[in-house]
Amino acid sequence: MSKPLLKVEQLTKHYPLATGRLKKTGPVVRAVEDVSFSVAAGETLCIVGESGCGKSTIARLLMRILEPTGGRVLLNGTDIAGLNAQELRTWRRQMQMVFQDPYASLNPRLSAKQIITEPVENFERLSRKQRHALAADLLRKVGMSPEVMHRLPSEFSGGQRQRLGIARALALQPSLIIADEAVSALDVSVQAQILNLLLDLQREMGIAFVFISHDLKVVQHIGHHVAVMYLGRIVELAPCEALFAKPVHPYTEALIAAVPVPDPTRVRLEAPLDGEVPSPIDPPKGCTFHPRCPLAVERCRVDLPPLVPMADGRVVACHVRAPAANIHAFPFVPANSC
Ligand code: SF4
């Protein structure tokens, strides 16, 4: 087991809602609850789940764009919550983000060269020659010609703009990239090109990814481990192959069963997932999935299931499929410590 590059322990984010004319604090939105995982160098952890499950909030907590309500984020053993502004600036060199909307995340007034060299120029002065060489190198790395470095973002296609976003993320040679729905706004053929580019860069540069997506086909292509989230909590975390071969949590099972199969002759046996995700302001008691779960028993309405380690290295939170006979003592970081 290699040492984790990123370790997340019991990460929690609540948003208090101000109510009434006096703006008193009222109910709380429980966006992320008690989330733990780790990622090793050169590996990809995918985080999946329906909209509103807390995936993107985790991305922002990892980047410290948001402050957590509780828990810790350790990068190479350093807790990022304890860093001052100067230390945080230096630390951000190690961790970069690629966003969902490649157009909105690029300054429309800057050329491709300015966009992709800007992160380095925030730290050091570059001569014209160095800036040109760096831009050319980064453009080549993401499969683009250096000749396009003077163009504006509006002169590129969606896929090319996402390549620019990736080039910008690579500029500081980070050890970890957080990709938040990085291919969901792209056509399927372009998605495949960008995913293959990320895999190539990972092989070549040993970058680790936290890849956030709602698309299970994409996750299956790129992930080493997959964390399935429901209403702010991880309900199953498993090696990618094992998860798709045999999902254990009923929610994971329903998500995988809902993936369209491009075969009109194949009969779908499993029922699709019914109902909506409950409100994170007032989540159901016990297992938060129980109002939608076909396997729910009385206990599910009362007790929150803990994450229980299984023999194949996955962890699952389900009273029926993973009875809590052998629970780790908390604080608990699942065995994807890769
Ligand atoms: Fe379903 Fe109960 Fe398992 Fe929750 S704990 S997933 S409600 S069977």
C-alpha cells in the first residue's frame, strides 16, 4: 500500500440558513457529512452521485475555496486548514482544478498564451522567450499546436477550450488535479479525447486526479477507485472494477442499472431508481436512502448505517448488505489508501 498523497478525514460542510427579518440562523443545509477517503500519487479517485449529493462541494473544500465545518484535508501530510495565506499560495502549486465549463473558466480577453502561463507568472517573472517556450510546451502536452497561442478563447471549440483549461492546470506541475465534471459539457467524441489526454498525462507525469462526475461510463473508463455519494455521505467506496462488476449498496446498484445500454435487444431487469433525492435541509432519519430503497427494513428508518469494510477492500454503508459486525474505530479512512 503506497502512502496517500491526499487524505480526507471526516470532512463536513454545513450551510446555516438565515431566516426571518432579523436574519436569525435557522435550519442547516448538510451539504457534506463525515466524508473520508484517500488518493495515492498517480491514481484517480472518482466521486459519483446524483445532482446535489455534495460532489462539487467536496471539490471546493479540497481547494479551500470553501472552509469546512469539520474534518481535515491533508496533502502530503499537511493539514491545509492550518495554512496562512502565504503558505496556502505556495501549497496551491501542488493542487489545481479543471472546471466543468471550459468557456466560463477562461478569461475571454486573454490569449491562450496568457491564460496558460498566468499561473506561473503569479509566482515568478518570465522573460518573453521563457513565456513563449512555456506556452508552446504546455500546448504540445495537451495535443495543440503552439501556433494557436495568440488566439482568444472565443476562437476555439469546446474541446480545445477544455484542453486549454488542462494546460493551465498543468503549468505549475501539480501533484493533484481536481476535475469537477470536466467533460460533461463536451460532445461524446470530444469527451473521449479529453479523457484519453488525462490518462496519458497521468501516465507521463504521475498526476493524481479527484474526478467528479455523474456519468458512470466516464468513471468506469478513468477511475481506479470510486466513491458513491448520496445526500452528502459516501455510501460505497470500492476499486473501480469491483464496483462495476458487483455493486453492493442498493443505491450503487440502482445507479449502475440506470446507465443506458446501447443494445435495443437487451432487456433491462432491474427497476430504475424511483423518487427524488430528499432535501439536505431535512434529511430522512436513519439511512438517508431508506425512502427510495427497495431493501429497507425497520432498522433503516432509525439507525444510520456505518461504513463497513468488506473482504474485497471496499467499504459499504448498508444494514442489509454490509451488516456492522466488524467496524473500524473512527476516525476512519477507507482502505483505498491506495
Ligand atoms: Fe437500503 Fe437499509 Fe441499506 Fe439504507 S441501510 S441502503 S435503506 S437496506
